[in-house]
Amino acid sequence: MSSESLTFHRLGCHHPSQLVLPDLRSKDCPKILDTFKNAFIAKNACDITKEDYEPLLHLADQTVPCNKTLFWSKSKELAHQFTRVQSGLFTLEDTLLGYLGDDLTWCGDARSAELNHQSCPHWHECPSNPVSVFWNVISQKFAESACGVAQVMLNGSLSEPFSKYSTFGSVEVYNLDPRKVHTVQAWVMHDVGETSSNSCSSVSINELKLIVSKRNMTFTCQNNYRPARLVQCVKHPEHSSCASNI
Ligand code: NGD
């Protein structure tokens, strides 16, 4: 499906009910789509700035209640499966803007007023492409608005569950406001079937702990956080690590 039809579909207000943070029905969907497009239409696809998305951010402003924000890194599928069952906890993609952009690619062209359906720059081709700038600005805003305890789900099956080059490690963790967020709680999840290890004591998680502590927030870490582990176990009910007492 082209990015245009998908975006139109998503902006047709046929959104899943769990998305409705504040009431989306009060939002003007065609206007949001128009503002979204104006951020990058008729512009060079390698020259997009944060300011280009300012009007969109303003229009689609949403805040998550305190203690209800879930960040993730290299654990997208599980994080989203988890918030689907654990209603009341929200990832960026459970908010309007994250939902609209998730899994999509879009760009314009300086010589045309249309969406560019031919080709859009890849992440690493030019950092100031419309998609990367979009995720950077909305991730920053999402982090800035967090309060209370901020949760982050990390992938313990990787040698570096925390990467300072990821959006979580380079944008979100630095935009948490220590005056509002007192604790960062990491859930380090391992694939079912992997030999068990405690990643909370790894060098990589320690690096995150240091960043969080230096920013005057408390850091806590849980290996295979049980509620999320139970979601993983739905697909592996017979595995020994899933068979322990409920
Ligand atoms: O080189 C890249 C790149 N490679 C993959 N992705 C990339 N984005 C770049 N800007 N540059 C895309 O980002 C790809 O679709 C991944 O699924 C997604 C997330 O990358 P990952 O798993 O490495 O995690 P991050 O820490 O970089 O970013 C996830 C956090 C999470 O808390 C969200 O609130 O940052 C927010 N987010 C950022 C970028 C993209 C979400 C998305 C998303 N939904 O695609």
C-alpha cells in the first residue's frame, strides 16, 4: 500500500479504540493530515527541520497520564503487544502522531506539490529526511511530557540492550524532565528459550543507569518483568521458563 493511502486511511479517524487518549473525535482529522503534509511537501527530502513539524505538534498535542509512559528500544513488537493488553500504559505509537507515522515512509520533493511516490531517502542517506526528523521531534516531545515513573522495555537478547545511538538512548532519555520524572524503570526482556541471564547487571544497562543517575532520577531494573513475560509465554506455553506456577 502506498504511504498516501495508508496515511489517509489512518487519518480517516478509523482508529483503534485503545488509541483514544484524549478524545480524538474532538480533533479535526483532515486538518491534521493537511498540516502533516505541509511539513514536508514541496521541500527537499534531505532538508527537513524540527520547525517544519511545529504546526503538526501543536495541532495533535497529546499528553499521557503520569506513570503511564512506556518507552522501548529494539523491542517494538513486545512493547505494543504489552500495551494492547495492559491498557492504561502507552507507547508513542499509542498516541495519535506515533500511530499515524508507524511503519510508514513519506517524503516530498522541492519541485512538486505532491507526495513523492518514487523514492524517499533512506535513514542513513541523509539524517534530515522527513521520517527521521518526525520521529526525533515526536520522541522528544513524548519524553518531555512524561511524569512520575517512566518505563522502558529493552531487549536483553542483544549484547547491548541499551544503545546510546538509539532514539531512546540519544533523544528520549535526555529529554525526560527530572523535575517531573523521579524514576526510570527498565524491563529487560529476553527471548523465550534463551539461556537465562540477568542483563540488569550488564555493562550496557549500567551505562543507562549512569545516565539516569547523573540526571538526578532513580534507576531501577527488572529482568524479564513478569507481566510482559506472560505475554511472551502466550506463544510458548509449554516452554519450561513459562511453565512455572502462575
Ligand atoms: O537508523 C535508523 C533506524 N533504524 C531503524 N529505525 C530507525 N530510525 C532512525 N531514525 N534511524 C526505525 O526506528 C525502525 O522502524 C525501528 O523499528 C524504530 C525503532 O528503532 P529501535 O528499535 O532501534 O529503537 P529506538 O530506541 O531507536 O526507538 C524507539 C523509541 C521508542 O521509545 C519510541 O518512543 O523511540 C521512539 N521511536 C523512535 C523512532 C521510531 C519510535 C519509532 C517507530 N515507531 O518507528
